Amino acid sequence: MPISTIRFSFEGMLLLFLNDDREYCDVGLLSNVHHHQPEILITRTERSRSTTILFPQAGQIIADRLFLNTNRSQQRVRLQAMGLVNLEGNQVYGRRLEPGLALQKLRPILRIYDGTFFAQPPFSDNKLTVTKPSGVTTDLGLVATRIGAEIALESEETASFFNGPDSAPTPLPAVENVDYNISMTNKRQHGPSAEIDAENYHLVVANHIPPFRRVTFGRSPAFDKTIVSTPDAVCLPGWMGTTELP
């Protein structure tokens, strides 16, 4: 049994550069998405339910590059991909998108060494659709609008968070009856919207593709629910299954 668990939650307009058995995963929040507010928060929670904010502290400036690692001799990430939408997969672009990556549009970026990543319920209330330039539309069904991850810390294991490569670490040690939560969110603040949020991904990963050759995202009703509903399929985290950040 682990002594402590670090639980991550990634929700809304952000990109995960991730595949199974890599050394690390990068998570970047999309900047300047209309009606979306990017946030990051790290808390320490005692199982008596007392919670302390570890990051950011009042007035603290968040660096562009953040890091979290462990003191394990071998650090690997694991991926359970069901429900995640791979922008480089056959159902979307079907190609490596590294040439179009606009790195400056991702702020901040958190690099995580270790952990198991998975779709986190609830899934979308409606279905995500993708229309190719040929006019063919594919229904991807209910999709994950939130991605979770966990790092289980055993006795004498610890993780360290860095607000920038040269900052002092914030330790997250294994302590009895203590867990940690790290959330990165970039979602709408006022419920459902008619906007197709996923179109913002084109500006970050597909700016090398002419607009008339890009895919188009959309939504369709699920069961008897309305088309515009929350969690909304078009406000989803994007997964980059091939491209890695420098």
C-alpha cells in the first residue's frame, strides 16, 4: 500500500504530450482561449480533510516551465488511452504535428516524470465529431473532458515540484495520512457555450496546414440531451501521441 498518493487532474483546453513508457509527460495550457481561465493549483490534504495550498503562494509568479520528478531510480509514465482523443491519430489528423507546433502558445508547461495517466469521469454529455477536408464526418462518441494521473509514493519516496528550472524545490514526501492534489484547468467559467473550443488547437499544432485542409470539430446530441451541454465534448484536453516537446 502506498503511504501517499499524488493525484493530478487536467481539464479543458490543454495539450498532453504523452505516450506509454516514456520517461515523462508534458502538459501545456493553451493561452488566450476566449472565455477560458487557465489555472494551476497544488495542495496538500490530510486525510482528516485539512487542506493546505502549496503552490502558488500569494503574489508568486508562475514560471513558463514547471517540473515535477521523484527520487526513484527509474521514472516512467504509463498511459491508459481509452476515451482520450489523439490529435495525431487516424480519426483526427493522422499525422505527426510537430512541424506546426506553436510552443509560445502553451503557457505554462508542466513536465511530469513518472505516473499513470487515464481518462477521468465524467465523460462528455454530448458526442465529439470530426469532419475531414474530404467532407467525411466521424462520430467519436463520448470523450474525456478531464484526464487524471496518479503517482503512488512508498516509504522514503518523495516527489519535488519546481517553479522553473532554477527554483528551490517544493517537496511532496510520502507521509502517513497525507495526499497531494495537482490540478491544471483551462475551462469555461460560465457553463455551456455554442463555441467550438477545440478549433483553438489548430492555432497551436496545425498552423502549418492551410485552413481548407484542416479538420473541423463539432458536437452531436447524446441520447435525449441537448447539443450544447456540460461536460462539453468540444472543450476537451488534446492528446499528442507522437510529438514530444524539446
